[in-house]
Amino acid sequence: MVIKLPKDIIQAINAAGMNKAKMRFEKTLVMGFLTRAFIALG
């Protein structure tokens, strides 16, 4: 496991947020539905 420095963690969080913001609405809707289904079954 690679240990990241705090500045690297911030960059990774920023990149993840940018990817989520660029996601298409349909994909976001499907992922939200599947997430809720997974939690309900869990």
C-alpha cells in the first residue's frame, strides 16, 4: 500500500470530484439507483 502525502490526498479528492461533476446525468441516476439497491440488500 502506498502512503500518500496530504497534498497528494487533496489532489486525489479533487480529481475524484471533477470526474463526478463531468459524469452524464443518466450514469449518475443509474449509479444512485444501484447504490440504494445495494444498501437495501446489504
